[in-house]
Amino acid sequence: MSPRFGNLAEGEAPAEGAESFATLLEQGGVVVQRIASHRAASPDGFWYDQPGTEFVLLARGTGTLGFADGTRRAMATGDWAVLPAGCRHRVEATGADALWLAVHLPSG
């Protein structure tokens, strides 16, 4: 495999209220995604409930994560979180130019 290069800031810009997802790498059960958000929020009643642990870094902008236990976490540029497998969470809100890097680990 030859080296690949890119820039996290380059990619599809979502419409207002939406997010765009791009897989940057998928290997050995690990998935690395670029997620761009423009004033986006998860739909009412929707929860991410993933089988593997997720590492998420907010590379630009602001966002708020909500959790099934009612807690919320405001995030700003440079903040990161480790979301264990089965941690029900959702995007409560993002700023106009939020840019995330998400690393999904395999379940197990």
C-alpha cells in the first residue's frame, strides 16, 4: 500500500442542519471518519449505541454531546472523548463549522 495524504479541513461541506461523513481509513476493524457538522443535531429520540469504543476529537468549532443518563458535555476545538461500547449518546448541537475526527474500534 502506498502512503496516502489529505487535509482534514478539506471535504464536503454539509447543508445547514446536516452532517457529512467521509471514511478516511478502514483497516483491521478500525474505522477513521471525518465528520463535518453545520448547526446539526441528532433527530429527537435518536441515540448512537455502537458495539465498539469510539474516540472522537473536535478539531474545529463547537459541539454538545448528550448522554442517555441526561448529562451533556459541551466541547470546543481540541476537546476529545472516549465513548465506550454501548455508551448511548447523541449530538445535541454543533456550531456552523464543527469538524470531528472519529476513530471507531472493533467490538470485542
